[in-house]
Amino acid sequence: MGEANLVVNSPQELVQYLINRHGNGTDELKNNQGAFTQWYIRTRIWYDPNVCKCKKKNMSDETVLAEYRALPQMSVEDKEKAYRIIGSSVTLNYNGELLGNLP
């Protein structure tokens, strides 16, 4: 099934893992639309230096981090979709604080 449990320590680390795993697009992202996919797309845009500032309207480090911290509170359905996209369970940490797990 999936890989061993993944541990990430920041939104950037999770986005980089997904970029490395999927590249620019995947059926998993298309077939598992939900809260996690929306977070991933927004966060990837925020951290991409090649995306113009106009596409980053209403985004900031604080909003990206707040959304990352909220990922463990997603619905069960959205957590299952995230699992299919990530390919394994993931432990979310930030600054040494355990935020939670997906799924």
C-alpha cells in the first residue's frame, strides 16, 4: 500500500515532498479534490518564486502556516483523500510541536 509513515516539519517540507513525488500534476490530485488539494495548490503557489505576486493575493506566511496547522482537523473524507495523494500516513510537526497525523 503506502510507504512508511512520513514525518514533515513545515508546510514547505510537505509541498517539496509532493513536488518530488508527483512533479507538476497527477491523477491523484485530480481524482482526490478536497481541502488538502486546495491547501497544496495554494501553498505551492505561495512558495513558488516564479509565480507573480498578483496570483498570491490574500496569502501570507501566516495564512499558509495557519492552514497547515489546521490540516489535522480536516474531515475523515478529506484525510483519506490526502492519504491517497501523499501515498502514506504523515505526521505533521512545526517548530518541534506535534500538530497531528493524516489520516
